[in-house]
Amino acid sequence: MKMTRHKRVFLFFFFIFCVGFLSSDRLFGKEPLKIRVAVFRGIPEVILAVAGPFEIVDARTQVSLYRGKDLSPAKVTVTPEGLKLKGMVFTTDAFTCLPKKQAAITVNNRHYRGDVSIFKDEGGSILIVNILDLESYIKGVLYHEISHRWPMDAIKAQAVAARTYAVYQKEAMKLKDYDLTADTSSQVYGGYESEKRKTNRAVNFTYGEILRYQGRVFPAYFHATCGGVTENASELWKIDIVPLKGERACSFCLESPHYYWKAPADLKTIQKKMGARYALGGVLKNISVAERNSTGRVRTLELKDEQGASLIISAKDFRAIQGSDVIRSTNFTILLDEGRATFVGKGWGHGVGLCQWGALGMSKKGYTYKQILEFYYPGSEIVKI
Ligand SMILES: [Zn+2]
């Protein structure tokens, strides 16, 4: 029997439909990995806007609560019953705003890709979480973590490290309302407005690539400048694996403006910042290095008052208390002169994993991003997820 032209056309489109359906990411569970970033925390209200159609759903149950054509800038506040948006009170502790047809969503005037969840947080404040696919998230991170004027291989190395860190955090935080914060305590994220053409190219080029060690993703820490040698992660956190063992002699960051630093501080100010937890009996008179670790960084410091009473504090805590932008690393010596201390140090950051200025130095010398990653995370492998 001969097929009519209509039948042939129908079968052709039916075939196309089947192929499309069977190969769809949804069918094979390959939905893009979503990252949840806390973009604002502990604020009393927030301004939300959507330049096109959108839907509000309950963030816990996904039940639809409202649909709108667009949303001109509107305040979201906390009420005893739930969350209030433009005169409407949603009786839930969290809702998600889903822009449709790629409508731009802005939170406090900042443009984000993906969806935005608003949580009623502890103490009546608001937590805003941007939910977006992993690749878009990395695009919003790179510009803040590395210069888009740097050579491509340095940017690619940073893209893989940042993606690895995000995937690790997603696993570690799965029971929480978000995976990462948008500040330096995770990795700095600025949303759509932070995207640059060159950094986006580095993300696309390394699409889906992450680092693994013995088949497992690990927190691929990075920092600005190691100052000569990378740090062992176990000095700071409870993690002891080969790629984060540190002690990599790095001369690649010598050109970094953060290679050497100096921080003068009077003992009175230091003592004031120490607070009640590290209170000495009397007035702080002396501060000295008690112990250094295998990379030469300070592990502990000794503080003494005029009576000779003393206390020991870890350099990690001391740096956090005095300000990590003041005491830029734990690789320092202390000069004392009549009640004034001068910290003279090397490097900026904790020193674990990839040295960003070192990655710049390596890429200038012709090393590829894979070689850079192998140098700073030895024993790890790059896999595509
Ligand atoms: Zn370095």
C-alpha cells in the first residue's frame, strides 16, 4: 500500500517528535544542576520586580499561589501570617518567583538569571535566594574573583575551581535553604550584571568541568596570593586530602601586589578587638609568634600582659578578629616598638588550593588551565558532569 503524502509528512514529524522526546534531558534526568545562592540575608524588606509574566509558588510545596503579567517594583515584607507582596499576603514562610519567557527579574535593582525565592528568616528578617543553573552561576562569579583582562587559561582555571567548589557546597548544604552565600565567605557572586564576554567564554569553554579526587568532588579552595608556598587545608579545616595538602612552592605570584604587605597596629586597638573571649588580666604588653607550621605560616600567637600573664590564640582566629583584610595572611613576623606592633607579611588569603595571582603568572608563561589546576590541586582529575 502506498502512503499518501499527508501520511508521510505525519510520520516524519512523529519521528522527529519521538527522537526529540527520547533524547530530552528531562527523560534521562539530565536537568541542569541548580545552585541556590543567598544573595541578601537579614534584611527587613526587599524590592522585587519582573519585566514580564511570572508565577509565585510556595517554595516548600511548589503549589501555585499567583500569576501576573508583570511586576513593577514592589516591596516584600514579613507579616505574622507570612510574606506580603503588593497588598497580597501569602500564608507561607517562603515563596518562589518564577519569571516566564525569560522575563528579567530584579531584586533591590539587581538583575538575576533564574528564579528567586524569598524566605521569612529567623527574627522576622528576609532571606533572598537566587536559584539558577550552575553555568550561569559561575558566569556571575568569575568577574568578582579574577580580572577579565587576565589571559584565558587563568580564567578557565578559576572557572573550573569555582564550579568544583559550588558542586561540593551543593552536596554539603542540601538540607539547608541555600548552597552558597554571595560574599567572600563562599565566592563573590554579582548576578547577571557581573557577566563579561571574556569570562563567559571561559565558562562555556570549560562547560561542566569539575575536579575530583578518587572519584569524589572536593572543596577546591582558592585565594588571591599564596606568597611563596601554598597552605595545607588541614591547618584550617577538617580536611586532609592530597590535592589540598599544599606546600607547593609557588614563585608564579611574585608579581602580585599582595605578595608583601605591612599592617601597623597599636596594642591598645589589638586588645580592644580581642573582646571578652580572649581577655587578658591586664594591659597587653607583648605579642609574639608561638608556633609556625610546615609552610612557615603562624599557627599560634602568644599575648602577654604587663604582669606576665599570657594566652595563646590560633593565628586563624587572630586574623579573623583583627580583620582578614588588615592581617592579610598568617605568614607574617611581628615587630614591636613602644606599644606599637607592625605585622610584616606575605600573600593574601588562606593560601589553600589555587593561588589566583600564581595562575596569572603560570598562564603568562604558557601553561594551560589543566596544567595550572594540576599544579595547585595535585592528584586531582578533571571530569565533565
Ligand atoms: Zn602563589
